Amino acid sequence: MYARFGGAEHKVESARGVISRAARESGDLRGKFLLAAGVTTAATLLRLAGPLVVRFGVDEGVTADDRGVVTWSAVAFFVLLSLQYVAGRAALRSVAGVGEQFLRRLRERVFRHMLSLDVGFFGRNKTGVLVSRMTSDVEALTKFVDEGAVQVITSVLMVTGVSVAMFIVDVRMALVILALLPFLLAASLVFRRYADRAYQRVREHIGQVLATVQEGISGVRVVQAYTQQTEQAEDFGQVNEKYYEANLAAARAISTYFPAVDLLRTTGLALILLVGGRRVLDGTLSFGSLFAFMLYLSWFFEPILNLSNVYNLMQAAIAALDKLFGLLDTETDVPAADDPSPMDSTEGRITMEAVRFGYDPAIPVIKRLDLEVAPGERVAVVGETGAGKSTVAKLAVRFHDPDDGRVKLDGVDLRCIDTDDLRQHIVLVPQEGFLFSGSLSDNLRYADPDLDDAALWEVCRQIGIADWVASLEDGIDTEVRERGSRLSSGERQLVALGRALVADPAVIVLDEATSNLDPEKEQAVEVALGTLLEGRTAIVIAHRLATADRADRVVVMADGEVVEVGPPSELVAAGGAYAELHRVWEASANGR
Ligand SMILES: Nc1ncnc2c1ncn2[C@@H]1O[C@H](COP(=O)(O)OP(=O)(O)OP(=O)(O)O)[C@@H](O)[C@H]1O
Ligand SMILES: [Mg+2]
């Protein structure tokens, strides 16, 4: 049930592909990154010089019985380490700084792009999974940028540098240590293969964990209404169990690998003592060199351990980046017009010509639709549930493009109209009016944030909510809370109508809410609708008789096709499908 990821799936790129794309897209940050890498190199070189100073202090000071050299070597060693601290700090800050800038831009780009995608995309993808792109994936990247990136650079430099330095100090001793390398490589390869799989599973399951939590929280009212808390928690338990197992497998890989590398390091120390100690006795190796080797040995293994540590961070970051790039590459199903016809004003004539559409093109939901709505005309679309009415509304505002046929505004195909112009001229008031957390005034001003207070109150008056708003303790500044949960559904509808009135479009497509209102609120909504639709072209998906009867024409849909069109009174008189609907409505709800 939770195994399927939505349409954001795409071909997984190789790590190199992802990294080179990141480099390509970082633009002016590339120079800054090179600078940061330079600082990091300097810090590493300072560190590598340390053991050489120690060797000098031991050989020319301790062995040569020169206290002055011992003191000065200690001081020099300390100064070197202090410098290394300063350089190391600068390296961390600059690399993290560049990385964070890159991430800030990336987050913005991804969110902007996500909002520009077609409505269908959000139906195909779980909100929780999309949210995980912006949270856990972004977090994986942040973690790598803050902790891992410098480590990768430093560790690679250290391993190379130490190897070279060891050969400079003593070739035979260096070869002894490098003899451990095959074992180290073998251990690392096994670890990588195992950890890769484990971490990939961790990443897959975190998306599902988030998706389940998100769904549970946003559906909490339904969950509680059906007392499904236990079942919902059990569902979560299953997802959580998988996540736990994946993490456990990853932890197992780590707990085997790291002690193994540690074992190799101690073996190395023993070898140095054995071989090096004997050579010191033979007089073929200086005391200082033995000391230096001891230091180099730990500095040889430390970065390898670090690399294995950040390897996971890096894998997670690359996978996250790959997913974010994949999201950026997702194209909208309703692409912007290449060469949009300018449309500053509109008559408001909507034409649907031989429209065929299916959410899955193989299963048409709208089989054929021909409809012309004249400027200023009000057309009601009625039909039983699932007939395709809301789909017509979505096609009229180009949330989807038809598979066949055309939807036109003033005779221009919607696909050829600039998106901003289109949204300005045609506004959809959806079945479930969504309010944003914020004040009433924020929600009403949504389409025109600069609207002044006087104009805003005028809108409230026209829509019939002025008295109600004035009676609220905080008036127009009342917080509606998330999704407008502070308001009743009738109040939410009225606010949604007010918001559309502020937008002042030529064409309104209104998907009437299905919820039943009390007669008083219903009257209020009816009046507000009258004001809103006055003088505009309107396609109203009607769920109530009152709305349908007030239209100039009624379109009756059944099973994705138009079965009747005409003025409501004529259709009632004709005794066809609409008359039948009328009869059912009147019988069931006294005409409500
Ligand atoms: N996003 C979607 N993806 C796939 N199928 C969908 C989607 N939305 C609707 N459908 C299907 O398309 C058909 C028409 O749905 P639509 O929402 O247009 O019905 P409706 O006439 O508005 O019904 P209601 O009166 O209940 O609002 C239904 O069979 C529905 O299951
Ligand atoms: Mg509907």
C-alpha cells in the first residue's frame, strides 16, 4: 500500500553524473568553491608537516642531546598546529558557506518549480513524499555540506599526502604499512556494497514514514471519527518497522567495518614497532623517523575511517540531489505557450470543441463535449456524481489539457494564451475552497495584495459578509487558522467567493460545494453568488436546484457526455433527464 512512489520517479543518475550536474549548475559559486578547496589544501599541508618537525626534534634534539632544539621543535610544532587550527576553521566555514548558498538556491528552485507543475502531478504524488523532498532530502544535503564536504577533501588529501610523506621519510617502512592496504581495500569494498544497499533502503523508507505521518495528521478528523487510531497507528507501525530494519542493517554494516579498520591500524602499529624498532637497533632507521611513522600511521587510517563515515553522508546527499534534480526535470503537463497571443482584455467567450479527456488517456472521463458559453452567460452543469462535472471545470481553467479537441477563450486555444493572462481572465472557485493560514484579510486579498481597506470592505459588503466580519473580535484580521479550520464551511465558501470577487475575472468557473448549508447560510451564499456572477461569463457546476434553475442554460451530463442542453424551464417542461433530476431533488430535499 505504501510501496509505490508517484510520478516523481525517474532514471537514477550515476554519482558522477549528479556531481557534474551540480557543478554545472552552481554558476558563480564554482570560483568560491575552488577558493574554499584551496584553503582546505593549505590546512592539510600544514598538518602533514607536523611529523617532520617531530622527527627533527627527536633526532636533532633528543638523540643529539640538544635541549634548545627540543624546545624550539616543540614550539614550532605547536605553532604549526595553531596555524592548522586557523586554516582548518577557515576551510570548514568556507566550504560550508558555499554549500549552504548552493542549497538555498536549490530549495528555492525546487519549490518554485513544484508550484509550477500541473495539478495532476500533485494527484499522482503523495504530499508526504513531496514534503520529504524538501525536508529529509534537503537535510541530507545540508548534513553533507556542513560535515561531509570538508572531510572528503581533507581525507583524500591526507591519505595521498601521508603516503607521499611516508615514502619521503623511509621507503622500506612505507612499504610495510602499504602492505596493509589490500586488506583495507577489501574491507572497504565489502562495506560499501553492504552499506549502499542498507542506506538506499533507509532512504526509501523515510519517504514512506513521512507520507504515512502526513496522511494520518491531515486526516486526523476522519481517523478519530471512525476510531481508527489503532489501525492507523498499526499501518504506521509496519512502515516504521521497515525503516527500523533498514537502519539496523546500516548500523550492522558500520559496527562490523569500523572495528575491523581499527584492528588493521593496531596491526600496523605492531608492525612498525616490530620492523621499525629492530631497524632502530640495527642503526638503519633514526628514532625520529620511528616517531614520525607512528604519527603518520594514525593519520593514514584516520582519514580512511573518516571517508567511510562521510561516505554514507555522501551517498545520501547524492541520492537526494538526484531526486531533487529529477523533480526539477519533471515537466508540467500544461506547458506554457511558446509564443503566447497577447490578451489584455477579454470578451469572456468560452468554447469547448470536441473535447475528450481522461486522467488516464486510455479511460476517457469526458468522452465528447461541445459547448459554447457566450459572454456574460451563466451555464449550469448538472449530473450525477462522477459524471465528470468537476473535470469540465478543471478543463475550462486549463488545469489539464484535453486529449483531443480544444478549449478556447475568445476563440483562442487556452494552450496559446500566456498563463498569467489566462489566470487573470478565468478563475476557478473549487469545490473545496482552500483558505491559507493567516487572517481573513490576507485570504481575501490573495489575488490583489495591494487592495486598500475601503475596497476590501466594499467586497465584504457585496458578498454579504461585512456584518459578520465586523462582529468578530478581531474583525477582518481574524486568524482563519490552517485551511480555515476556525470557520464554518458556509463561512469558508463565502470567503472563497469574496476572494474570487477581488480577482475580478471575466470568466468564473465555480464548482459548487456539495455540503448542505442551513437555509439562512444558503440564502447568503445565493446572494453572494448573484453578486459575484453578475456580468461575468460563468460555468457553474451546480449541486443544488436553486443554482441550476437560476442559470441561463443547463447542461446535463451523464457518464462523460452531454445528454441535454437548454434553458432550465424548457428542460423541465420537456420532461427529459433534467426534469427527472428536478423531480428527485424536489422529493429529497424540498428543492434545496
Ligand atoms: N485526479 C483524478 N485522477 C483520476 N481519476 C479521477 C480524478 N478526478 C476524478 N476522477 C474520475 O473522473 C470521473 C469524474 O470525476 P469528477 O470529479 O469530474 O466528477 P463530478 O461529476 O464532479 O462528481 P461530483 O458530483 O461527485 O463532484 C470520476 O469517475 C472520477 O473517479
Ligand atoms: Mg465534483
